[in-house]
Amino acid sequence: MAEVSGGDLDALIIPGGFGVAKNLSDYAMSGAECSINPDVYRLISEMIILKKPIGAICIAPTMMAKILAEQNQSATMTIGKDETTAKDIEAMGSTHKECLVEEIVIDKENNIVTTPAYMDAKNISEAAEGIEKLVKQIILMVK
């Protein structure tokens, strides 16, 4: 992680899960006041500056919202229907758009694509549909 830069990548997809909420950030403990691992913060920031496509799955949009807020930016993203996390995204300055687990939200201005995955999914097949759409959209966005 410390050696890769945004210039090295065509796109970035951040899977969600507790690893994002507890290791890449401390969102699970700190909510909207979370901090992000410095290498992760740097890489995502570089991708944002370079306007390269970023996919954020499950809980990963919380990191996106935090990084954007610290750069005086915002985006439209989804966490699905989880009201508490949606409120945190809004508190960090981004716009939350509720969507179904099999859907994606595309912020064209920022080249960010998000999907709820296991924030709402009850099984892998539910999560897979949205994740597959996200990956296909990111591939289409790569210039």
C-alpha cells in the first residue's frame, strides 16, 4: 500500500466489511469522527485528484465521505438503507442516496460508484448483483 500511487492505477475498487471499518479506518469505533489509515488516505486522495474511477462497496463509502470532507469536497453515494450510517455520511458533508441492494449509485462528477452489498444483503447472491454492476460501471469509466 505504501508503494502504490494513484498514477499507477486505472481505477480503484474498495471492498467493504469490518476490515474497512476497523483496520483501514476506525469508523466502527468513531463514526463520523473517524480517521483513515494514512496510506489508504493518500491513495484515495490521489485517485480523487486525478479524477480516476473509484468503486466503494458496503461500508467503504464512509471512508470516501471522510476523505472528501477533509478536502472540502462532497459526493453522492449510497450505503443502502442503513439510517445510522447514512446520517454519518451526511454529517461528513456528502449526500446519501438510498438504493436497493442490487443497485448502484454513480456520482459522475467525482467518478465514484457505490453499492450497499452486505449493508443490506441477506446472502451472497443479493450482494453479488450490485457488486457486479459496480465493477462493470468502473470498467466503463476507465479512460
